[in-house]
Amino acid sequence: MAKHVKISCMAPPLKEVDPGQGFEGVVTQMIAKWEAQLQQVLPERPDFIVLPECCDDPYMKDMSTEWLYDYYRYRGYRIRDYFAGIARANRCYIAYSANLEMPDGSFRNATHVLDRSGEVCGTYNKNFITIRQKSNSDTLYGKEADVIETDFGRVACIICFDVNFDELRERYMQQKPDLIVFSSAYHGGMMTSYWAYTCRAYFAGAIWRPGICSILNPVGDVVAKSTLFYPHVTETVNMDRAVVHYDFNWEKLEAAKRKYGYKLKISDPTQLNAFVISSETDEFTIQDIVREFDLELLDDYWARCREDRAKPGHLEP
């Protein structure tokens, strides 16, 4: 059964602020920035808006780390609460990424996922902050990484430098997310495709401008990206999907396509021999198709290959 979700990723430039107005003025300037930027995507009526890492960081010449963390302390959760109002008014989820002070005075580089009512439905604290950030501030490494339940599926959050660490990716792989949300200060390159493919999940990256925001499908193909002139992107994806391999499935997929036509979508990235299949109708789910045509999912095929290798007499002496 088609489960379409519209995702917007945003990468506006940093906001140069006038510090002469004090911290209150800086908070006001940052909210004004996002009020203007959000008008680029809200008319699309997205289900999920992904913001870049530290999305409410101001910019000014010769800004010190001490000043920035004093700003964080003053700002508190006020800008997050502003986004909560946007989420509530527009009935959408928002991934809000920011450096936030904890009750003990330490900080976390965090993503708060706000639900359609503006409530925090899940929090992820960046597991792999950079050595530079740790040495220059009171920000601590996060240690938890659990998927966040939404009304359209399971969301895994990562932030910037996180994308380089296999242990985090493998932890999420076990939880089978539907969507990976990547709030970042850099693109991540080939690692973004690798995360999408190995987690069999959609991937939505929001990057500081001039970085490129990208939305990828569960075999790592870019299905939409932002541009220099439009530092935001909106794309609809279908969460009712599965990933299957070419081997032992090809004839079955052809038979399914002949029977269901446009109601079944098969996306072929060519180079992987793995396809994303999705139901484009309310008449059946993709798992109904898997059962009807006895399709073998990609992970099940890999498991069968390993089992075959381990059979007596199959492995060289």
C-alpha cells in the first residue's frame, strides 16, 4: 500500500548577525532568518523538514567560541520552540539540529525530532563529535542511537562527522530504519550512498550552503538534490518498498510487472543488481507482492549465500 512521504531538506547560508543588539537581538535575527527560509518549502506542504547541523548558529567576523556558547546558554530552547510552532501549524515533522545545554551545564550536538503536534518525539545526541569540538568546548560525545518512531516509519538520525563510523551505521542497520536524517556541515560524499544502501533506507541530507542537499533511495541513488540557486529540495518518496536482488527474482519481477503495471514500481540502479520495488496503489502492500511472487529480499539472499558457502564440501580445504 503506497505510503508517500514528502521530505524537504534545507541548506541556507549562515546568518551574519549584528551582535550590537545583544543576545536577545541575535535570537530575533535567527528566527527572522528561518521565517524567510521556510517559505521556500512550506508551500510544498512537506511531511518532514530536515535542517542542517547547528541550524541556528549565527555568524559574525571574529566570533569566539566563548561568545558562541554564551549565546547557546541564552538562547536555550527558544528557537527549537519556534520550530515546534511551525511543525504544529503545518502538521509536519521537523529535524531541529543544534548545540544544546544540558542541566549539568555540559552541551550536546543534538537533533530533536519534532512531531506534527510540535512535541519532541525523539532526540539523538551526536555520537562522534570532532576532536576539535571536544577540545574547544564543553560538548560531550553522545552514546545512544535509537530509531525514532513516526507515523510513516522509523527514523535514524546522524550528524555530520557521524557518517564516517561503521559501528554507528551497523547499530542502525540492526534497527531497520525507513529513513536516515543527516543534519550536517558537509556533504559526506560516497558515504551517504553507502549508508542508504546498507541500511536499505531512504536518506535525507541537509547541508550548510554551499553544500548540496540530497535525498537518496534505499540502494543509494540520488533521487533529488538542491542547487546553487535553490539551496533546498523537496521530494516525495514511498516508504512501502523493499530491496531485492536480480538473482532468482528476475522472472518473478517481470511477471509481477506484467500483472500489476503502473501499480508496481521497479527502480533499477543497474550497477548493484539490486532493485527497489514499491507499491504505488492502495490495493496491496509491497509485502503482498513479495509473498505472491515468492520474491527473495536482498538481506535474505545474502544470508542464503553465506549458508551455502558454509555447507560441507563447499569451502576449499
